[in-house]
Amino acid sequence: MSILSADLVKLVQELSQHLSQYETSYATLQERMEALERELRDRTNLVDAFAIVSEADTRGVITYANKKFCEVSQYSLDELIGKPHNIIRHPDMPKSVFKELWDTIKAGKIWQGEVKNRRKDGSHYWVYATVGPLLDADGYPYRYISMRIDITKQKDLEEALRRERALIAEELRTNLEFAGRLQQLLMPPLSNESTSFSIPYFVLHKPLQIVSGDFVWMHEDKGRVLIFVGDSIGHGVSGAFVSTLFIENLRHLVLERGIWSPEMLAEELDTRLGQLFRQKLPTPLTVDGTIALIDLQRRKLSFLSMRGKGAWVRGGLVTRLDPHPFSFGELLGRAATETSLELARGDRLYFYSDGVQDQLGGPQGKRWGTRAWLEYLRDLQNIPFPQQKQILEDTIHSWQGENQQMDDILVIGLEIP
């Protein structure tokens, strides 16, 4: 009996020890489980505060939706569970987007993109969505998880900015179109059909940005026609501003001071360009151009070109009117003398800016170039003068093709009557 009693005591002691170890292990395990539950709860709260989460079966039926999903979509959990995910589809979203989404996730891949959804009250909200599959042991999707970030404020701000930019662009275009009309009023009409000019002419003017740094000014009095064709520094508004200042100074010199000599006008205009502003500009204010004086009674041309471009055509012969190698605003005391030519009835004169010969085009997208342009002017003489403007405009359009316009384009043609 004493042995049995000793064994029993030993067994009780071992059992007590095991129970103590079990209680310690259980307490540790319980603490670990509580810690994991807290971590899971905290993680879920963080996700719910940030992301819209849902799960769906392979048919797209919602099997789970978090609190954030309900809050943003305005649907309760009961209203979402068991419903197809397209319950929140917005009609603005193209079907092609969802086809791409389904093709991607059915292939076991993750899809990401911006999606516009519709709330229960019909209003919209935008999300950046990440949708991916859970795969079984064979690699086939058996459930889809979607995590989305609400980007409605960002998208609405983008839309507001787009509308604001559109309004600004429209206002700018309206102002530019008005400025373009004003600039055209400073220049002669595009042809002499509705004017009092006694010399046949046409003007082809294609601004790069509605308003232009290329300009032409004409004045006729007592059988003399004075023409200035210019290409101001800059494009668009800056170029148009310079050209307007130049035209106004030119008008003053000719109409008020009675200066017609190309040499005297060149000297005065060069001086005035340097005195327009009270401070020296970081970029010199220059104008490339040609002053041409045509005496219709004597059939004489006197011209002075400052990096301007022009050609004299008689019959099938094209002669380039050579320019001085500096611009108006760069004379700095250097001599710029005019040249005189005897004209004949039917002679044609062309003055133009560099935009026409610098335009890219043709099958290889190359510059038209000076040589090819002068050859074209020679071939153009087979066309009666009144038709040349339209032919020239069609040719430039055809040459340009899909290429962007490179520069302002200005061509003025005149025929000696």
C-alpha cells in the first residue's frame, strides 16, 4: 500500500505540473490570439478608413464589402451582398474598360485603372481601382478582390481645371482673333479687286498663331506705289506687336513727313527701332524686310532689302533681289543703298518671308528651300496672274501635307500694268 500511495502521489504531482504548464501555455496562447485580433482589428480599421474593399465570386457577385464601400456608395451592406458588382457602374464608363478588366483578372493577372462609379442617389464618384484574383491550387481564379481609393476630389478638380483652361483658351483665342483683325486692317486688302490701288496684286498671309510677325504695308500716291514687306523678330503676339509698332512708324514717315526714298526710310526706321523703348532690350528689336518703290509712270523699281526676300520675273527668267546682310535695327551706321531696275509691262514682282521656303513638306519632310521656291515661281508664270494666289495657296497646302506649319507665311505678288 505504501508503494501504491507513493506512485499515486507522483502521478498527482506530474498531473499538477502538466496542468500548470498547460495553464501557462494557454494564457500565452490566449494573449497571442488577443494580440492578433487587435492587430487584425487595427489593420482593418486602417484599411476601412482609407480604401474601398470588396470581394466578388467568379460571376462578379459581391460577397463582401467593407464599411468604406458602404459609406462611399451609399448602399447598406445588405443591399450590396449578393448583388452584381455593376450595381455601381456609371453609364459614362465605356464597356471596353470593363472588358479589359475582366479579360485581365480572368487570366490571373492584376488590373489597375481609374473608374467612374455611381452612388445610390445617382451622383458619381471616382476611384483608382486595383482588382486581382485569388487562385486555387490549379491556378484558376475562385474569387476576386477589389481595393479602391476615392479620387473624386482630384478628378473633380481636374475637370474644373480643364473647364477653366478651356475658358482661358477661348478668351485668348477671342482676343487673338480680334488682334488678328486689327492687324489685317493695318495691312492692305488681300487683293486689289475691291481697292483703289491701280497695280494688280495679291497677298497670301498665313499666320502661325492667328496674329503674325510677318506683315505688308502699301501706299499709292501720284503714280507711285510704296511697299514694305517685313518679318519681325518673334512669332504670335510678340511678333505682331513689333510689326504694329513698325507699321505705325512707317505710316508716320510716309504720310506725315513725306519720305518715299527707300534709303531714307531705311535709315529712319533703323534709328526709330533703337529708340522705341527707354531701356535697352536683352534681345535686339529687329525686322527683316524690303522697301520697294514702284514708279508706275516711269516703270521703275527702287528697292532696298534688309535680309528681305524678293524676286523679279520677266518672261521665263527669275531674278532674285539681293538683300543686305543685316536687318532693320542693326545698321549701326553702315551704308544701305537702294537698287533701281527698269520695269516693263507684264513684269511680276514677288516679296515674301522665309516661312514659305522653310516649310517642311513633300514625301521626305524636307524644307522647300530657296532654289525649289524660285523654280516654282518660274513655273507659276504659266498661270494668269489673277489665278496665281489660289494656285500658290493650294500648292503650299499640298506641300505641307501632314507637317505642322513652321513659321508665319507671307507672299505678295504684283504685276506691272
